Amino acid sequence: MLELMLVNERRVGAGDLVDKKIISDEFIETLKDDKYETHLDEIKDALSILDDAIESLQSCILDEAATLLKQRCFEKSTILSENTQALDIIRNHIREYITQLENEDDWDDENNNDSEFDWENDDQFLEPSQLNNPLEISKVFTLDQSVDVTYFKPTLFRFKQNEYEVNSWRYFLRDLCFILYKLDKEIILSFPNRKEFIGRTRNYFSKKQSDLTCAGKINTNLYVELNLSAKDVLKLVKKILKAYRIEPHHVEVEVRPVRSI
């Protein structure tokens, strides 16, 4: 693609893509039909992979643009830079689709009272009626707080003075696991064999993608279960932090309401 852009010196018009839908709203609504429910995770994962691929392509294009700029090939460098803007718009569309499909998940999570977890003495999660600090709209909280996240989804989280954008609880879990893997991979690689990460009917970490319902890839030898409610994601994250001996207040999450409360 880089060679094609350079040879043809073709600009991808970012302005032309702003209002152009890659996937129609009608199609997204169709996917929310109950008969497609079992495939939603696969569709969202595919869109996320596409988003990651475009991001990687953008990085390559910008590197090439910087090289051309050093070589004083100003016009070609400008063309490549403009093309990355067009890719930004495409990525924004993809994220919108993922968010729309995630909203469908959040509606299901509201009525998900059957937890797969069998962790005793976890008093950090209280029922909403017991909360001293119920979550308000557009709030930030740290994981040492007991909050009810029903009708809320994360927009970003902060850890070790870095900020990471996410658009769902499952991607918050996946991205934090990946960060911790880079911090100390030996700890997280031990999770598939640790009893605190084994539920009544399934494991929450596995070395095989096929063992999990919706597997989030941490590396080629480790996957995390992402088919969890918001409450169970936060429970699992607290267990993960405990295994790393990281105090939960070191992770801060910013959320927004899924819909009006």
C-alpha cells in the first residue's frame, strides 16, 4: 500500500470520508437481533483486529512520511500524512460500530445475575444499596472503591502515570493484562494453573484460545476470558492486581453512562 501511494501520489480525501458510512446503521441494528447474539463477540473482535491493523499501517505510513521529509520529498511526504488522516476517520467509524455493539452487551449485563466466579470473602464488592459512594455520571474511581458500574462503561484507565483509552469493560481487562504481561510476564503466565483464577465451570486464563468463550490474546501462550459482566471484570482485575502485589488504588478508571439513568 505504501508503494501504491508513493507511485500514484494519490491523496485519500479525508473530508470525503467524514460522512461516508463504512457499514450502514441499518446493518448494525440488524446485528443486534437475537438470532445474531452468539456472533456479536466475533464481529466485535474482527472490527478490533481491523482497527489494530489500520493503526499499524498508520504508523508505517508516518515513518515513511518522516523519511521522505528528511529526503526533502515534501509533496510525497504531505500526501502520506494526509492519507493517515483519512485512516483516522475510518478508525473512528470502526470504533463507533464497536461501541454500538458494546451497548447491546451492556443491556444484557444489566440482567446478568449469575456469576461464574466462586470467590469467597470478596467484600470489596457490595450491593448497590450498601454503597457509600454510588457512582455518578461521568465519574472517575479507583479500584479500591466499592462502586456500582451498572449502566456505565469505561472510556479510559490510568496506571503508572500512563493513560489508556478503552471502550468496554472487556477491553479494559484485556489491555490491563497486556500491560501487566509486559511488566512481569512470569506472573501472568502462571494464572492458568492458579486456583484463584479457576471458576466453578471454566477457567479465566488459558494457554489455548479454544478453551475460552471469548478469548482475549495476551501472547501466543496466554488468553484471558472476556465474556464477563462489568462486575465480574472488576472482580477479576482485583484478583490480578493482588497476584502482582499492586494496590488497587493504583488503577483509576474513568467511565461514562451507557444511557440515561
